[in-house]
Amino acid sequence: MTDDTPRSSRAVVIGGGLAGITSALRLADAGLDVTLLEGRPRLGGLVFSFRRGELTVDNGQHVYLRCCSAYRWFLDRVDGARLAPLQNRLDVPVLDVGRPSGPRLGRLRRNALPVPFHLAAGLARYPHLSLAERAGVGRAALALGRLDPDDPALDAVDFAGWLARHGQSPRTIEALWDLVGVATLNATAPDSSLALAAKVFRTGLLSEPGAADIGWARVPLGEVHDTLARKALDAVGVRTALRTKATALTRTEDGGWIVDTGGERIEAETVVLAVPQRETHDLLPEGALDEPGRLLDIGTSPILNVHVVYDRKVLRRPFFAALGSPVQWVFDRTDASGLTGPGQYLAVSQSAAGEEIDLPVAELRSRYLPELERLLPAARGAGVRDFFVTRERTATFAPAPGVGRLRPGARTRLPGLCLAGAWTATGWPATMEGAVRSGFSAADAALRALGRSHEHPLQEAA
């Protein structure tokens, strides 16, 4: 073998969420012999489905935007794009039930005009803000567009303070900025880094007219992130070991790695750690990061999902957002769940749910069923066939001011060891997009270290 010939290589990817799946696919596409380890009996990480009687239930409602080019690559790569289509144009029904004069429905819409005029008409007709507040939104959006999300100084600034300094009223923050921000950042404006908020709003609302068009799976998430993903991995020769958890990671004398699973010792030249930050901290060998303790300083934020099955149809739209109510977003999951017979299955998605995440089911039932009746007149008097809750206490990393300095990049100080996960330094908040991008970064770093030529699937993300 000559010096300029890439040596053969084995790679182990630890973690079968979106970041790990992406890394494994990219490494296998480049010709590596890849083993993917996942401790659960399925792939998908925190984006998964399970059975409850006749229903196939997603653990939570997950959406993506047209600007999520990495996640769209993932959907294409696993042949799942047709199962998670995008809106033709952004259209978000927003129902305000906190008005003294009674409930009112508004919409956040776009047209086909260039940025920033694509949102101007929709904002001008948005009934949940005053005329002065709508004008103020335009000025703040222009100021936001001038920010550089990669500026380290923005990481230390909270989004709410910046909004207040740019003339945004508490009502404007509630009815617009947090309506979008809580769902994408999993935090309210006071608890969000300006850098991450700027990334969300600049990319989603101010990059191109269709950037914020919403997509979501019309089938159970497990069909895309487990069934189709496993089929794609099998097609490129990835060995997928489920119910297999890495217990130790050891550097060999010749510069390779041994991954111990308790029942097997796997030798590899490349290892990608694609597990949550605390698990990564526990597996990291000494010297991998300058300050590994920083991983433990990256906080987490919970998401609560309330699931209600009615005995009749109570919602005509596929989804809506709410104001003046504890309810944030409501989605119709009837068809995707496989519900048969009369009835409708609604999923209520509650982000930044720290105050509710540990409440008993009975208390959540007494809180949310009356709220759904207040929002949906057709639910009044409807029978409730089932009511249950799913909780993800560590659903995402907390996008708090200062988190940017804690997030490591894909490369470590030890050759052949890379990190992946939405919590790493992707520049994005903890979204499916961020997870896939982290998988790209880890695979790219590994391939560069091996001297393997490769082409990044997203030119703009390279």
C-alpha cells in the first residue's frame, strides 16, 4: 500500500438516533465497514413510535421546515420524503381564546413575493396584534436580519431582552415570536440565546420565501426513522446492532479503538459518539476534550405531549396553534395512528414544559380536556375514548444564553474519535435538522482524518 492510498477502515457509530444514522450512512457511502450500536430495540432516538392498543403513537409531534435541507436530504436518503410532505405555502391557523370579545381565528401566511415582502401581507392581516405592533414586528425583523448568528457575542444575549430593546411588546412576543420560538427552540424568549433565535428566524423567515413552509410525517415516525432508516443502512452494508449499548471506549497502542459492549469487543479505526451529552461524557476517554465537564453544563428542556382520542371528529384542520390558553399546538393524528371507526385522535404538543412535565395524568386531564373544549366547540359533549401522556424530560438541550460556548465541535483531540448529536456545535437548536447536520460533520471529520475523498451532500453546509 502506498502512502497516498487510503487504508481500509472499520467504523463504529454509537447511537442510533438521527445523528448516528446519518453518520453511519455517510461513512458507509464512502466505503467504510460500519457497525451501528443502539441500546434501544429500535432506531430513531427521541423521534419514535410505539403501539398502544390499536393505535401507533408517536412519542411527540415533530415537524420540519422547507429550509431544513439536511433533514430533507435524510428523508430522500431513506426514501421517506413522500411520507412527510411539505405545505405548498406556509399557512398556520392561530386561534386566540383569551380575547374579552370572544375567540378569534387568525392565520400566519406567506405569498410568493420575494423576501421580506412574502410575509408582509399576512402580517398586515394578522388579527392578534395591533397595527402598531405589526409595524414594530417589521422593524424588528429587519434588525434581526442584520445579525450574524455565528457572532459569539450573540450567544450571551437573551432573546427577550433583545426583542424588548427593539420595541416588541409582551403581547407581540406571546402572539408571534414565542409562538414560533417555543416550538423551534423549546424555550421561551427569556430563556433563549439570541444566537440560536437569530438562526431560527433568519433562516426560517428571512432567507427565501418558502423557507418556513411546514412539513410533517403523515405516517408514524417509526416508519421513517426506524423501518426505512434500517432498510437504507442494510442496503449499504451497515451492521446494525440493536439492544446493544457501548460500555467502554479504549484507545489501542497502535492508535485504533476498541468498543466494548459487554458481550463483544469491536476493533475500529474510527468511532463516532452519537449519544446525549451526559452519556458522551461518561464514555469519553481522557484527553478527548480540553474541558469535558462542560458537557455536563449543557442543560436540558422537556417536552410534554397530551394525547386525546374522541368518539367523533372535533377538528377540521390538520393542525392549529393557540393563544390565551395553556394549549400550544394541536395536531390531528387520526390517519397516521391507524385509528379505525368513528372518532378522532388529537396530539397536543407542549414545548418548554418544565412546570408540567411531572404532573399526574389526572391533573393534566382536568387541565387539558376543558381547554380543548374551549378551543374546539365540537369537543363539548364528545366522548373521550382514551387520554394518555408522553413525556420526554430531556427532549432537547436547553438553548439558554451562553450554551454556545459549551457545545463541542465534531472533532476531538484524539484521532479517530468524533462527536455527533443535536447538542454539538451545529449552529442550530436541537431540531431534527441539527441532528442530521451533526451527523454530516462527524462523518466528514472522520473521512478527512482517514484521507478519504468525499463530497458533502449539501454544498451550502460544507
